[in-house]
Amino acid sequence: MNQPGFPPGGVHERDASDWQGTRHRYPEVEPDHAGIDLALQAWLGRFTGQVSPAALAVAWFDWCTHLAFSANKQAELAFQAMSSSMRWLRYAAGAALADVAGPVEPLAQDKRFADPDWQRWPWNVLSQGFLLQQQWWHRATRSVRGMSRHHADVATFVARQLLDGVAPSNYVLTNPVVQRVSFERGGMNLVAGSWRALGDAWRTVLGDTPAPHCRPGQDVALTPGKVVLRNRLMELLRYDPATPQVHATPLLVVPAWIMKYDILDLSPHNSLVRYLVEHGHTVYMISWKNPSGADRDLGLDDYRRLGVNAALDAIVRDTGAPRVNACGYCLGGTLLAIAAAATARERDRRLASLALLAGQVDFTEPGELSLFVDESEISFLEASMWSQGYLETRQMAGAFQLLRSNDLVWSRRLRHYLLDLPDQQTDLMSWNADATRMPYRMHTEYLRRLFLKNDLASARYLVDGEPIALTDIDAPLFALGTRTDHVAPWRSVYKIGLLTDTEVTFLLTSGGHNAGVVAPPGGPGRCYQLTTRAADAPYVDPERWQHDTPVQQGSWWPAWEAWLAEHAGPRIAAPAGGPGLGPAPGQYVLQP
């Protein structure tokens, strides 16, 4: 029970391992004054972007103290500083007289100095000095003996953020491209950019979120279908068949609840749903509700029961098919894995196959998102969610922008406020700006039970009071990883082969977390690697797998559709379908 005056959902669960002689969880109740602490931290979070000052201070102290007692590391850094300075001076002298190569190359994804104007003196000298400084600080925050890996990652991340903020590309006086454009346009780019900056700042103060450029039902989410189920958490969409015959086994798609489902049904040429329907699959899609403060106590188990389980019941009832293929994207893949392990424990055989698209089940290596996941950060974030009952969309967007601040913050500032370039409007970028909220309890459980404790991979995750194990899943698995994914790194996704005892087909494709998934046939520069591992085959580590697996050109969509067709049964006459509760895309995807 909650203490008097403490809000609902204000208890933390203590793991069964902390209590001897029982497998049950006991609530660890906050003291009466916890509400004051949460209110104070929620207020402070408004000024820190929901980043815990204590977590940053601990990481900084860990770095400082261990570096202070590492004389060898200090000497190494001093030598590197002198060496970099000499290299820069030699380059500066040579570049003033001739075209010489710089001492350091920017990373492949760093496009700040790609314009030819940066290759002329003195701008080339300025950019090389910044890159050398960036290189030194990376070495300074890594490999400090005795420093924890997490704190080293945080220190490196903070150093990168600070350096990105002072990069010469960000300022008029040190950016030759901005100076050239300002001369050509008589400074009007700076005037117009200033007005845009003021407008953005004013909208931020008012909390006004601009409407997405592409609207569901008008520009995206256009695949014909009907709503066949609606509950307090989701709508279930059934798409109309596009072929005279369809596979007998239908497909349930479980998207992530962190964004809206139409990532998988963008413009017709970018729609994975349309592609599957046109290849004879009967597709059902979950469209999650955008929760409000009234939904603060919805937890992960509610998403499993009212989401995946309710959808399975409805599909079997709607089609009469005894078995269903299921696909989960991102967090939807994690939820689908939980539901599959729970149904396997109960000997429920309705899942014919599983596909996890960029979905993790092991969270020991979650990529740069782990920077925001420790006890201090989670407690600080909980305070913000407690005050409003949900995690606000701007708070999530801020975290992802920090992870890619060079692309999403400083490059945007350069394009909009200094160069006055028009917005790049695509269906994927519009979807990315149309985020959803997450209930307080669900997100707390997700961060603590999965990210912090890794309960699912360790067979400690409880469903209906009993632990579930991924090894109980016997349905064939398809797992997709994307090569440059910073949300679900492909090596983390690859671990599904270690944690299950079934046949696993793993596909690694080019691109990132979103653009790698939305990769229809015909696009340039796409490739993938694909293998199938039998249930009793020996383990192959990801580096060896990547080295030994041949690269195939093209989109991964046809490869997955071929795998899915093998598990979708024979072709039957396409059903007419009932009237439903209304046309797709339904009501929930339209909620602001």
C-alpha cells in the first residue's frame, strides 16, 4: 500500500533475490516525505533536461580521482597534447603555402567540415585544430585505470557534448560557409534565421508542438483497412486483402508504443504493411493509445494483456486460424518476446513464428541509451513522470537529440538559424516528430526491470507471479538488426540466438534504427547479410558471423517476406471481412 499522501504508483518492487525463502515481490514503500523529494527533483528536472546532476557529478568525480592517481595516464595525455600541438603547427605552416593533407580525418558520419570552403586556409587549420582537440579529449576520458565503464561512457559523452557546442561550424565568425552565404544574400539569411530562432523559442515556452507535415490518413497510413477491436490501450487494425488469395496464417504486427504505428505504413512506396498485403498476407496491426495522466498506473503487464494477448484472441476469433505469425518492432519486439515466453510457459501454441525487428531482449549492451540508465538517472526521471503521470514527448525527444546532438541539434541550428535553409520534409522525418507519451508505471517498470536489472534475459521477469524464460519459446524466430543502430545495437539484437533454444534466422541490414527498417526495394545503397541457425547448432560470435556471412545487395524486405511465407501456410481465398468499428487508421493514431 502507498503511504498516506503518496501518489499511486509510488512504490518500487524489490527483487525476489533480496528476500530469502520466497519468490514473491514485496513492495518497498517510500517514506512519507518522498513526495517532497519527488516534487523537488521534478522541479529541478525542468532546468536540467531531466538529466540527473548527481549522476553527472559522480561520473566526473570518478574520472577526476582516478586520473589524479594515474601518473602514467597523465604522462601519456601530456605527451599526446604536445604531439598533437606539434602536428597542428606543422600543418598550419604547410597549409599556408600549399595544399597538404590534414593530420586527422573526421569520422565518416561527421559532415560538419565536408564543404569545399573548409579546405581553404585558414579554415582548414581551424577545423583540424578542433578535430585534434576532440581526439585528445576522447583519449582523456577513456582507459583510465580503476574508472567504471559506465562513468567512462558518461564522461566521454559529456566531453563530446561540450565540444560539439563550441565547434567552429556553429558560429558566423568561424564558419566560411555561413560567411559566403551571408555575403551572397546580403545578411538576410541571418535576419530570417533570427526570426525562426525566436519563433522556435516562443513555441518552446508555450509548449506548442507543430503539427506533423504528414498526417495519418491523409499523407501516410493510407493502406485500406478497418478497426476490429478497441480497448482502453489499443486499436487493432485489419488490412483489406490486395490479392485474390492470401496465406492461411495471419500476421500480427506489434509496433513500439514510444512512437505511432505508422512508421510501418508511411507513404505507399515506403509502407511495409502495403508490401506485405500485396504479397498475400493478412496483416493485423496494433495502434497504441497516446496515454494521458489518467493512465499513469498502466504497467507492462497491461500492455501485454490488453495489447498482444487481446490482439491474438481477436485475430483467432476473426479469422478462425488456429495459429498466428507475429512481428514486433523495437519495444514492440521486446513486448512480443515477453508475451511469447509467457504463452509458451502455458503451452499456448497459437504463435506460429516470431519476428523481432530491431528489438532487444537482453539489455546489458543497449548502446548509448545506457548513458541515461542508472539508479540516479531513473530516480530523477521517475520524479518528472510522477508529477504529470507520464513521460512527455519532449523529454524523450531531448534524450535522443543528445545522443545525436551533432546531427539533431547543432546541424539543425546551422541549417535553420545561420543558413536559413528550408526544412527537409519527408514522411519518415514527419513521423519522427509525432511522438507519444508513456505512462509513469509502465516506463518505470521497463527501465528498472529490463534495462537496470535485465530480468527478461535472466529468467527473473514475472508474469502472473511466476518467472518466464525465453528458452521456452519453440516457434521459429526471425531477428533483424540494423548496422548503425544507436537505439538497439545489432550485436545486442544478435543475442537472441544465445537466449533461445529454437531456430533463429538473423538478418543484418544497412542503415539505422528507423531508416534501416523502412527500406523498400529499389532504394540505392542497400544491402544485408542473412543466415539461419538450427536450434542445436553451435554458437557463432557476432564478429565472426559478420565476417563470414556474404553480403547481398538490395532491400531486406523480400528476404523476410520469403521467410514469412514459409510459415504462413497455403494460399486460400481472400475473406470478405466484417464491417469493423470504423476505417483505418482508426482514432488512436490521430490523438495529439
